[in-house]
Amino acid sequence: MSRAKNNTILLEFKIDQEEGVLDVEVDYNFSDSMPEEQQDFYENVVNGIMSKSRTELDCFAKEGYYLREINELRDMLDAMAEDDDDDDRTPAKVAVVDLDQNKKVREITAGPETEGIEFSEDGSKILVTNEADNTITIHDFNSGDIVKTIDATPYGLRPRGIKISPNGQFYVATLEHSNNFIVLDKNFNYVKTVDTQHDVEEGDLHTGNSPYGVSFNHSGDKLYVAASGGYKKRSTLEVYDGKTFERIDRVRTEGRRCWHFTFTPDTKDILLACGRSDEVLVIDAESLIIKKRIPVPGIPWGIVTYPKSIGSLDQSN
């Protein structure tokens, strides 16, 4: 059996189309930095799959599915790969591209495993979320120099999305692994922490966990947060008051890993990309009713519009 790469589970099946599954070998290879309880969780999931009866395994093999439950591990394995990336402390580069020349003109050195970027209201600063070292760095845009580093550890884990309010008074950064977001003032000072997690009834998979994409609407009176839900959960679009940051509504999408979204240029709809369910949702911005589900194979996760509109990855101006 070949050796599994760091933070992977390698499964090899000896399968005969007539006889079914003959044997299954599992090789776990976790990094030293992975907590034991996380390793135990992954092993328990695989053991649950391995506990299927021989008859069921034989049926899966003969039908050509080759143990189709393995597909349920996709989100888990992706999370493990991201954890492995977090062991890399190599600073990331933010490329500055001249759109008139259609080429990269320089780079800004950020922290390791950069995820989100945003500009200050006057364009003189760029804010970068760095998930691997759990920081938000503020850089002078022209020089690239770091003018301030915010350690997110006192507030949560894994900074992801970041967005400025339309009036320039606030910045909001999501912290994926602690199920919350933080609010900064215009001078990059901490203001408050807001939880995205919900207490839900048994069987309700829309927990509000794992927030990522974040954006205000055009007027700034509402804030929207895409919460992917986490492993085997369902995603939500959470809606908050744009000034008090109190939760006011939510959309239960039934989608999986919905990370980023944008308003349409006419502001009437919200387009939400859901990677693990391979679709883009069209949501009425006023009623929050899902109007349409557009199949998009290939794990869509980012989305912007042309003409430009405000969203988790873009601004309207």
C-alpha cells in the first residue's frame, strides 16, 4: 500500500466485480499538530463506513459504486487538506494587477494562507485575513508595508471573509472555526464579537456554523453572512442589522458549502454559490425566498457580477 500524504486518509479496495469487496486497507497519516480528538473523529467516521456488512459492500461493488459512502468523506478530507495547508507558514502574496495593461505589476506580502482582502474607504490601506497564523494584517497599499496586525485569537479562530461597510465606519471579518465574526471600527480597533451559530432542533442541519463570505447591502442597513454549516451540515445566509449587528433573519438554503455571494446589479436578487451542492441560488433580496436553483457543476465557490455589484468578493464602486 502506498503511503498517505500528510493529513490524509488513504483507502485501497481489493474488488472483484463478481465476488464484490475482498478487502479494504486504511492508512491514516495525521500531522503532529492535529489534536487527538480530531484524529479520533476522523477514524470513527471511517470505522463507521468500514462496519458496513459484507453483503452491502458486495452489492456496492457489483453495482459499480465501489463503496459510495466514501463520497461522504469529501468535506472532511477537504477540511483536513486545509488544516495541512495551515502548517505552512510561508507568507502569501497579494497580486496587484493593472487592468489596463492586463498584467501583474507588483505584489504585497501578507501572512500565511491568505483568504480575504478589503480596501479602506480612501483606498490607502488594504486589509488581509490570514487564516494560518490567525491574524488580520493592515498594509499601506502603495508600499505594501504592514501598519497594523490584529491577532484574532482572543475573539476566535480562522479569519476568512472581510468587508467594509458602505459608509466606511466598520469592517467585519468572519472567523470560521469559532462560528462568529468580529466588528472593527474605521481605525481598525476591535468593537464586538457576534455569534453566527444557532440553537436548532434535532434534525435541523442549518446550524449557522462556519461563516465565510460577508457583505453589507448597498445601503448598509443590513449585513449578510454566508455560513457554510460545516461537515455534513447545510448552509445558511444569515442577515443582521447593519448598525447594531443584531440577527434579524436567515435563509435555510438546503445547499452545501455556500461560501460567497453577490447582489445583482439591480439589487433585486442575491446570487449565492454553493460548491458542494454544485449550484448557484437566486434569492429574492427583499423576501429572502429562493427563486431558482441553477446547476453549476465543478464546485462553484466565488461569484461576482458585471456590471459590478456589492458582494462578498466585490464592491459596486
